Amino acid sequence: MEYATFGRAGMKASRIGVGTYYDPLFILSAALLRFRRGRREKVAAIRRALELGINLIDTAELYRTEDLVAEAIEGFRRDEVLICGKVWPSHLRYEAVLKACEASLRRLRTSYLDLYLVHWPNPRVPLSETMRALERLVDEGKVRAIGVSNFSAEQVRSAQEALSKHELTAVQVEYSLLERRAEQELLPLCRKENLALMAYRPLAHGLLSQPTGALGKALRAVAAKYKKTAAQVALNWLLSKDERIFPIPRASRPARVEENAGGAGWRLQPQDLEGLEGALARAQGA
């Protein structure tokens, strides 16, 4: 596995991480029935990621997977794992942020989070109030770094301005070969401000794992050239765009984690990037 400095925090993170959001049914069954379909396999997948050197794990209070992460990291050195948590928009008032973090720490069975992100912006709560709570958590040693998720570039700037003692470290947003809006403003901002960009849904809900049409043909051709899979090429496309990008495909099965890990440790050539992007433009009728 290859590693890079994670934003301004100076932490070393694996270029490919693991996400633990599965689907709405998983969340609903966990909330109402306290049953998680495929729990053992998901725990095994996260553990396999750690065995392969993947140290970046993304979770959130919404996902109902914090206890799965706690079980998976048992036996591994805590200081070698980067756990990213998120606070839900309904918990962005000052006291609510503090309580939400404490609850997440209990479920994760850890004393600190490496990164704590605002999951979605909430226009009803002043950013200054939320950021003041996050800065307190950093001061208390319960959070190492602060981030935001699903924020626009303008909202990211506002979040930075609302911080008085600490700085933003990361931005999390949907980004893949099929979803490239992050390139318009967010990626340039991350480059300018040295922010890590965590790319969720990097395989576009599996569409890039089993691609069809002109883009699928191009992906398979590049995959054959490098003796990789289409999914590995799609992940490497993100890594090749900028060293600040950290894809976090979800960890549902150990075999899938192994495949995803193979997306790192090599690089697509510029002509391959151009070919894939050209095929996408043709497929979209550009």
C-alpha cells in the first residue's frame, strides 16, 4: 500500500481507504431491529483492509457501523489506524456536537477520533457554533483534526473562516470518473489550501466495477494493458489526478477489499487518463 500526507494534519494515510456506509436498509434494520445483515463479513472486510496496510477508515454516527469498526480494529495498534467519524446535521449545536462525539467514541471504544467531519451543512445552525465545539474537542484531545463533508467550495471557505485556533484538514465529497463536479471548485481549493479530499462512491455504486458502453470498453482496454481490473483502474484514475485525493470505497467483503487495494501502488500514464476522459465525454455526448 502507498501512503501520503493527509492534508494539514501531517498524518500518513493510505491512498485508498475503506468506507463503512452500506445502504439505507442496513441503517434502518440496525436502528429498528438491531440486526445488521452480513455483519461478520463486513468486520472481516475491514480487518482485511488493515492487514493489507489500509489505515484510513471512514464511518459516521448515521451509518450504524461504529461498533463494527471497533470490533475490526481490535488487536491492531490504535496509533496506526486513522478513524474518521462524522456528526449528523441535527447535532451541530455546540452541546450536541460534544455529546455526539462522546457517543461515537463509546461505540468505537477509543479515546479519540483522528478526523471528525461535519456530515452535511445545516443552514439553521451557525458554522461558528459548530466549529467552536469542534475546536474544543481538539483542545481536549478527543479529535485530532477537523473536516467537512458535502460542503461546497464556498461553504468550505466559510468553515475555515469560522475556526479561530485550528485549521480544516479534509473535505469529503462524492468524486469518481462518472461524478466529476469536485473538479470545478473543490479540488482547486484543496490544492490551494492543502486539504485532503476524501472521495466517496469512487466506483459510482459499482457502475465502474462492471462498466458498459464506450467508457466500459475504454476501461477494460486500460485494465488489460496494466493487468488490472476495471475497478482498480477507476480508483487509480483518482489517485493519478492529485496526491491529495483519498478514495474510500466501501468495505463489504474481504475479496472486494483486496481488489480495491490493488488500485494503489502504480500509476496510469497521461495518455490513459486522456483516453478514459475522452471516452467518458463521447459517452455523455459532449
